[in-house]
Amino acid sequence: MRKEIKRMKIYLQRIVRDIKRKWEGKKDHFKEIMPLAERLLNQEKKSKEKLYSLCHPEVECISI
């Protein structure tokens, strides 16, 4: 599972870098998703404001 999570983060990092590089003047298309992608990349295991879903960012963890 950790290997797959690491692989997915690497893919996301590549996509974010590519968007920043190629779409410099046209960031309006990505203004909603880019902060979420960067937040996802920067979050750690003990982060308070974790992002669980990109399609529904309001989703919260309900476990005790």
C-alpha cells in the first residue's frame, strides 16, 4: 500500500510541475484544483486539515 501511495504522489508531483511549466499564462483553468493538489502533496500523517477526496474536498474523517 505504501508503495502505491508513493507512486501516486510521484505522478501527482509530475503533473503539478508540468502544469506550472506549460500553462503559465492559462492558470485560470486550474485555479480550483491546483491548491488542492499542492495541499495533498504537502500533507503529512499527523496533519490537522487532511484532504481525503479531490472531487469532494468537504469530506472529513469520522473515525474516533
